[in-house]
Amino acid sequence: MKGEEEAVRTSRQNTARTHDPSAPYLHLLPVVDLLVAHGNEVEGGGFRPTQGGWECTFRDPIDLDLVRRECELPDSISLSEQEISLFDRLSWSVIRGPRAEATRPRLGP
């Protein structure tokens, strides 16, 4: 499938891309479900709007190898080893683990 009808497919679920502008991330929910099923935990209740688009943050780093192994991702979705995140450039939605600055040890009192 190409274009706006692309979907994220996992061995468990296939969700078509939504045309709902209030929730353009719905096609990414199978990835969220997969990560949760493998022990990671969503922070902040799931996808939320930010200045840069929609964001879903997890407690632990995203297991990109698991996502690659279990999901068939459309070309609009890229995985970043550096950011340890998944970004969909069509819906401006990102799935990420804790931000690097939040995981750095504090120096001083």
C-alpha cells in the first residue's frame, strides 16, 4: 500500500492510516501496543500534541530491533538509532523513549 493508505503492520495488528486530523497517529498504535506487550510503559497517557507534532514517550528506550523484526513500516516512517525513536513525517508523529537530557546523571547537589 502506498501514500495516505499505508499502514503499520505487525504480526498482531494492521491499522490503516487515519484521515482524522484530530488523531493522525492512530496508524502507529500497533507499534505502541507491541512495545507495551514487550514490557515497556507509556508515559503521560499516550500521544499528546507538542509544538513539533504528536509525541508518545515511553519509560524505557525504544527497542528498534523489535520494531524492525515485528513491523512492516511504510516509507514515511523512519527509525533513528541516534535519537532511539520512530518518526512518521506524514503525520508529524514520534514514538520515543526518555529524552537523553532526562536520563543523564545529575552533577552536584
